[in-house]
Amino acid sequence: MRLPGYVLGAYPRTRLRRNRRDEWSRRLVAEHVLTAADLIWPVFVHDEDSSVPIASMPGVARMGERQLVDAAGAARDLGIPAIALFPATDPARKSAGGEEAWNEANLICRSVAALKRGVPGIGVMCDVALDPFTSHGHDGLVRNDYVVNDETVEALIRQSLAQARAGCDMLAPSDMMDGRIGAIRQALDAAGFEHVRIMSYAAKYASGFYGPFRDAIGSKRSSSAPLDKRGYQMDPANSDEALREVAFDLEEGADMVMVKPGLPYLDIIRRVKESFQVPTYAYQVSGEYAMLRGAVDQGWVDDRVVLESLLCFKRAGADGVLTYFAVEAAKRLKAG
């Protein structure tokens, strides 16, 4: 067998199975390695002093402040470098304008402060978007049945500064408004927060895999009036457009970029990494988690699929993965 630039040998002198024979040999020639340091754990928080299971995401719960601090400490001790916070906002605090997003005493800001006090050494990442705070569930401000761009960006700046003041280490704008990375970066730097990182949801697709997440934060609309975010999130048919989105965000000051969802978009991850050679992350989203979790729990697939699914992101070129399996995966990796 011959490929351009390589002489690969021929059977029987060359036997590819030789290197697969023993466990030590397989480890020796492994091309990609998954570790706990590759994982970011998305966590849902609420205003109650309890953990409340999320029905559509078995094994995942909304946590109160005390439970959050304890869980984050355990994650840190497993080697997980960062957690990402998402709020289940009290409906009474939601509004059409999403003003609760920049209330410096809101659930997210209090949670960030609690983590910085109670769990030193773990990175805290905050979502930047209005959907947890708006009564309509959209990521931005709605005018005449349309999510407006520039006015939304101004709101996102206010949200970002509130989170930075609370102690957030990394902002993750997930709204997909044009120009928001540059505007947020400029505002952070002007306010003395030049150390705060930005991981941009650079290629976020209008996907059907987000349903359980919307259950978790309470932003899901009824079936009679479903959310339609195709006016600002990307078309699943498009690949080249993802590269343009990433290029814009990097030029505007993003430190890292993300592709969302994960498994159905491995080709996008590969193209982004090969094109830009920057820190690139994948989000294994709620629908992906729910499918794998449900299949494992039902005994339909072997539980090895958890680590296998995460390793495939590394093989595609991702530097790390946001996954609800983070703690489970870190425990398995530690156990060997």
C-alpha cells in the first residue's frame, strides 16, 4: 500500500494488528488522548437550596448555591479545569427586555461569587445571551417579531460587565449577534477586565438538539408557539459560513472558539481547527447527552460510548469539550 510521501509496507511483513495485541502497546501508539483537563462541565443553577433533577436529562440537576460549591470542588479535585454556569431564572424576574441579565445581584452573579470564594483554582465560565432572562425565550431583544442585532449587543455588553465584576474568568457569548465579540472585548478592556477571556460560540447552529437545555433553564415555548432561532443561529446546511463566523470572531478578539452542537458537526470542528489553528472547543449539547444517557441506561449500548464520544472530538481537532458527562468521564479516566 502506498500513499503520497509514505511507504507503508505490505503484508505479511507488515501486520498492523501487532501494535493492537497488548494494552500497553495500544497505549503506546494511541494518536489521541482524552484527559479530565479536556473537559468543561456545564452546570444549571437555581434559587433553591436543593438539587432538582431535570427529567429530560437523566443524571443532571439544577443546583442551589451550596450544592454548586460542593459539586464544583469535587470536579476540581477530579482535574476538571472549568465549569460553565447556566441559570434557571425565576419566571417572575423575566421580561421582554431581559433586564435581569445585568442585575449584579442576579442568580448567575451570586453563583460566580460563591464559586470564587469557595472553590479556588477552578475556572468559571458564564454564558452571555438573554434567553434565560427574556419572557419570550429568545437570545436577544425582539422588535416587530424580529431579534434585532445592534440593540441586543448593547444589552450583552451590560450583561458581560456584570458577570466580569462578579468574578467570571471567561465569557462565552452564545447569542450569535453580529459584532458582539468586538463590542464586548472593547467594553471589558475599557473597564479594566482585559484578563477576562472570551470563548465565542462562533459556529452555533439552529439545531433540534437543544430541547432538554431549554427545559433546564425554562426558556422553551409551547408547541403552539415554538421558538424559531433560525434568524440568527446558523443553518445546518452551511459549512463555509462557519469559517467566516470564526474568522470574524477571532479578528474581533475571541481567545477561543466553539462549535455547537458537537457530534453532528465534527466536520465543522475539523475545518475550523485546520483553517485557524486556534483553541477550538465543541459543545456536546443536551440532546446529544440525553440520547447517549438514555441508550446507556436502557442497556441498548455499552457505556463505553461515553468516553468514545468524547475522544472523537479530540480526533476531529477539538482542544476540549463542554459536556454534561464531564464528572462521570473524569471518574472513569481516573479509574483507568
